Amino acid sequence: MTAEALAHLAPRPGGVYCDATVGCGGHAEQILLASAPDGRLIGVDCDPEALVIARERLRPFGRRFLPLHGRFGDLPALLDSVGVGQVDGILADVGVCSAQLERPERGFSFQRAGPIDMRMDPGQGETALELILRLDEKELADILHAYGQERRARAIARALRRAAAAGTLTDTLALAEVAGRAAGGRRGPRDPATRTFQALRIAVNDELRQLDQLLLAAPRCLRPGGRLVLLAFHSLEDRIIKRRLRELSTSSGGPPPLRLLTPRPVWPSAEEVATNPRARSARLRAAARTEQGAELAFHTSGGGSHAP
Ligand SMILES: C[S@@+](CC[C@H](N)C(=O)[O-])C[C@H]1O[C@@H](n2cnc3c(N)ncnc32)[C@H](O)[C@@H]1O
């Protein structure tokens, strides 16, 4: 979806952009190329390992690239910390990176053994195992249901709590085994623990609340005409994006802060899905900051609750 993301972000020379999920720097590199010779890019990521990779990859761009460690839910403060009030475009490609999924020591993989961690920022907050140990069975089931859309949430929660208490939840393979069995075993191409892993990861990283905070803060971080481009990989994320963009681009008395550029989500092309099957569920939505409307964003920023 790089071409689609670039087309909606419309980077140009002299512009200042923010990639709120810089990851390994793939999109960032294209933004820097498209805004040559003097466009600048602030690349935010909460994963220090991703920032190391991005910094290395984007070294040829010199001072045009500025890596910034933090969570995109705090975007106004992050931009403030580097003396940037507003930017000409914000891109967020939310979710996990393949580099994170592929490193078993990060704890996202149910195919290779690693610690039950799943924190995108290993320096912040509790691990997935700590979460399982802290929550009671009902709270855990609610998370599996809300964030994993898992129908067997209660049975899985019970099995996970038991295994954790017995000390047998030793690594991600054990987690996949216990969750998969309680989910009823394999019935299709997908690992039966997929939904459990997704739910725990979303909870550990507070992903939906972060996304909502970013959406609410984005209008005041954008210059008039500035673009907001969002790439989501599952329906939970896309639902929040769709709802907030609609709200922020609808007049409720005053001029709305955003103008919707995508009445319908943009999907990857068949060619892209053929070469990269992981892209098949990606969806892109975009909006532009209006001339007058940033004030409204302050009044709608009551924040949503994403606790299950
Ligand atoms: C799908 S990857 C982005 C890949 C990137 N577009 C590229 O071209 O390499 C998502 C990235 O967002 C980061 N991330 C997820 N939630 C975040 C948050 N709340 N704040 C900052 N970064 C976050 C992850 O650490 C990960 O590196």
C-alpha cells in the first residue's frame, strides 16, 4: 500500500511530515524521496529496536530524518519536544511489524519459542504473561472476546489462568498450545491460537486507545491542508478510524477540522496481495485538515473508552 499511502499523503519538497509508525523505515524512505531535496520527516516509534533499523536505513538522508522514541497517542507532546508545532502530513501504519513478529525473543510468535512478552516497547508496561497473571478469568475472557473476537474466550481464559498458576506457561509455544487446545484445536488454515495472540498483543500495547488518541490529536498537529493517512490491518482498528474520521469531518455547529478524502476504504491491489499475502487485510483511509477547523478537535477530545 506504499503507493496508495504516498498518493494520499502527497509529500512535496520543503514539507515537514511525520511517520507515526516508522518501523523499519520503508514508508519513511519513500516520503523522504518524494519530498527531496529538502522535505523533512519525523519518524516516531515506540520500539527502540525499530528506530535503530530505521535510523540505519535512512542515514543517507542526513538531517532530513529525525527519529523519535515515543507512542503516537502522545503525538502533540512528541512534536513539541522537537520544536515542531504542526506538520504537512501524518502517516500511521498501525499494528506490528514483520521484524517484530519474526524475532521470537519479542514474544509475538506462536511458531517459535520466546518469552510471553508482546510489548512493542520492551521498556514500558507489563508483559503478556504478567497481564495473564494479574487478571481474573472474567477480565481475561473479556479481553479475548473484545480484542480477539474469540468465541471460546471463557474456556481459553480458564485454561490460561490454570496453566499460569501451575507454572506451565513457560513460553509462547506453551501459550499457543494451551490456547489452541482450549479453542478447540486446528480446524482451518489459521493457528487456533491466532485470536488469543492478537487479543493479548492489543491489550498489552493498549493499541486501540493509542489509535483513538492519535486520531483525536491529529487535527491540531496538522497545518491547514495537511494530510492524515491511516493504514489498518484489522476491523477493530478500521472501525475506530472510520468512526473518528467521520466525526471529525462532519459539521456539528462549526467547521469540521477534517475533510474526508476516502469515502470508502482503499484496499491493496490484487497484484500486491499476490506478492505479499499479509497485505490482504490492509485498508487505507485518509483526510485533510481544513482551513478553519482545528479548534473543534479540542472540543471533541473527550476520549473514547476501549476497555473491553
Ligand atoms: C506495521 S509497522 C510499520 C512499518 C513501517 N510503515 C515500515 O514501512 O517499515 C508498525 C510500527 O508501529 C509501531 N507502533 C505500534 N504502536 C505504536 C504506538 N502506539 N506508538 C508508536 N509506535 C507504535 C510498532 O512498533 C511498529 O514498528
